[in-house]
Amino acid sequence: MSDILDRLADVLERRKGGDPEDSYVSRLFSRGEDAILKKIGEEATEAVMAAKDGDKLRIVGETADLWFHCLIMLAHYGLRPSDVLMELRRREGISGIDEKAARSDNLRIEADRK
């Protein structure tokens, strides 16, 4: 399944410097970080609303929109879907409670260093 993510990531990379008049993705990149992040917020809200309605077809569609815009965000920051997949692999088999506690511990250590 990661092959579709890689292909999409490649397309997004090509659209980074594209003509905003010719491509929605190029237009979003040209508008910058705030526009990209705002769009993710909008898509996340739409996914939540679809889930609250229990409309499975809409849940899938809105989640696809959300994931797509998250891929744009990753590309904006020079990241790839493989970076997220590696992080998910790292977390595999780790209790969510333990993983969250480890992140909190790391944040405390970082704060103490400053």
C-alpha cells in the first residue's frame, strides 16, 4: 500500500514549483505553510463530521482528503510518507500509554536542558 503514497509524494514534489494557475497543489504550495495547515484543519473537521454522521462512504472520502493534504504538508517540510511509516513501525508493539509517557519524559528532558 505504501506504493500509492510514494507515487503521490513524487507527484507532489513535482508540483512544488509548478504554476499555481495549472494545479491546485501548486497553488497550495505557493500560498505557503499557513494555507497548507489551515486546509489540514478543514479536512480534519470534515472527517470528524463524517464520522459523527456515521456515513462510511463519506468517512473514507474525507479521510482520503485529509491524508492527501497531510502528504502536502510533509512535502512542504521536505518529508516523505516513508518517514511517517518508519515512525509507525517504531511504535509497533508499544503500548500507546507507554509511548505517550516516553514522549512526555523526552519533553521534560529537553526542557531541563534549556
